[in-house]
Amino acid sequence: MRLTTKGRFAVTAMVDLATRGGRGPVTLAGISERQKISLSYLEQLFGKLRKNNVVASVRGPGGGYCLARPASKISIVDIIIAVDEPLDATNCGAQGNCCDGKPCLTHDLWFGLNEKIHEYLAGVNLQQLVDGQAKNNSDAAPVTMTKSTGKSAHVPA
Amino acid sequence: MRLTTKGRFAVTAMVDLATRGGRGPVTLAGISERQKISLSYLEQLFGKLRKNNVVASVRGPGGGYCLARPASKISIVDIIIAVDEPLDATNCGAQGNCCDGKPCLTHDLWFGLNEKIHEYLAGVNLQQLVDGQAKNNSDAAPVTMTKSTGKSAHVPA
DNA sequence: GGGTATTCTATTATTCCTCTAGGGACGGGG
DNA sequence: CCCCGTCCCTAGAGGAATAATAGAATACCC
């Protein structure tokens, strides 16, 4: 789970798309102008979003992009993961063997923290953003950070 | 609030420092070797941490770095913000005038989401990481994302 | 069928971030 | 005073993020 401008641009564009999704496909040129994001960059981002089945495209005049499913079924993580591939911050390639063959304590810490942020963002969907309110209830249940759960805590790709 | 390897390395190093902080200053060379982070990179990170009063330094032989305050008073956000200066994901320099003089809807959305992540990470402190468990209780209370609160929702520097 | 709007793909340039390299400043011990 | 361990600073290489450009493919409309 990386959190950079790239993911933010993608979410911004997706919010724009979701707010006008009801009236047919939305063109990237329109999103580019409204959100002030360069068209060619948007093309790159939406290429990834399409490959990850977050959006669908319609070519030709009158074409553009649509959400691949209802906005309430698209979470922020879906978007961010689609454009911003997960990042390994460890120095042993997530092998957990950087410290004398044992996983460093920090590995487990990061995996746990990572998972919590992940779950939090998974709990916010596009529709909520469009409605102008983030998630308030906490069904992204707090996760007790168990050590040595190993790789199960890693972020899904 | 950016979330990159840089911040993670800093937190990793700080956990290392906190676990051995009781016995005098800790050298960067030691952290470098234990955590497999390049020494000169650590020097940069700790330079920023020092300027943000997260750590204190002692020069000369026997010197090193200490926590500037108890580990329970240092939150993850303190560390991340110190090394990873906040980033403006808007295209109008957070002026809120990119869309016909009015703030884009996405600005408020981002500020709100930003604030929630911020608060979540602010609720986890170093001591908890050292003890091997993240925060379970949710006193990083969920924040209703109010639109048009404007700049008050921005991440403090 | 030709014209045009649009997605799609590729190549390249530019700017920014990450990380490395090397030298300088300070301070304690002989 | 000299030596060495440590923090401290700056510059730059390398790579990733962002942007520009060019063109190909597709599909609507006349």
C-alpha cells in the first residue's frame, strides 16, 4: 500500500467519472480539463484501471469510460492498487530472513500496519466519496497485530 | 500524508532506536547494520528527524541518537511527516480555485480522507510498535467528512 | 466509404524522488 | 595537540513519476 499522488490522481479521476457516470461514457478529455490532469497521464492510469476491471471503455465518437460496476462496489483500495503496484519496503524481498534467518520485528509491524491501512481504505467506496462523506462506521475492524503471522499479512496484489 | 519506503525506513529505524534507547545514544552505524539501511540514507533521515525534534543527537565518540521524548509520545505520523514532507496532490496549489474559482469537490474529499489516515497513524505510537502490537482501540475517532471546511483539514507540517 | 471522435499503444522528454558517495565539523581520549 | 568516532552537509547518479507527442485502431455519422 503506497500512498502517492499517482493513486490520488486516479481516485480524483474516478470520483469525477462516478459523478457523471449515469449519463453514458465519460471522456478522458473531459476529466482532464475538469480535474487538471494531463490527458496522456490519464490514459496511462485508465489503461491500468481497465486491465484491473475497475472501469470499462467504449471506443469511437460518443465513447469514453464507465465504471465497471456500481460505485458502491468500488473501494478506494481497488483504485489505488490498480494504478500503484504494491511496494516492498523490506530489505530482504519480504523473505523474512534479513536478520540472521529470522524475520525482523519490523517486518511484522509493517505488515500489520499495512493491513490496517489497507482495510481502512477498503472500507471506503466510491459512492461514499461521491456522496461527500467517508466511512464513519468501523467495519474495517481493528486488527490485532499478531507477530509471526508471516506472509499472510501481506498486501494482496 | 504520503506513504512510501522513505517513511517506512524511518519508522523501522526509529523502532530499532526505541528498543535500545535505554542504554545511551545509539549509533546510525548500528542501525544501518541491523536494519540493512544504507548509512548515508539514515543520516539524511535522521537529519530531518532531528530538525523536527523527534530525536536528539550526541556527537563524538560514544555519541549517537536518542529519542527526543518517551516512545509513547512519538506517533507514527510524527516520524512520517518529519521525513516525508507533506505533498500537495491538488493541481491548484491547495488554493481551492482550480475549478472556476471554487474548490473542486475532490479537494474536500481528499482532505477528509487524508485527515482520517492521518488521525489513524497519529493514534499509533512508537511504544506500541515496540511492544509488538498496534493500536486496537479507536480513539483516533472516526471523523465525519465535512465538506468545505477548507484548509483546516490540511495536514499539519 | 470518408471524416471524425475517441480509446489505445508506444516512444520520448522532463521533472521529481530515492539513495549513494564523499568530505567536513565536532568532541572525547590519549 | 593529534587521532578517531561520530554526526552533519552537499552534490550527484539512477530511476520512477509525470507529461508530451505521434500514431494506430475502432466505431459512429453522414
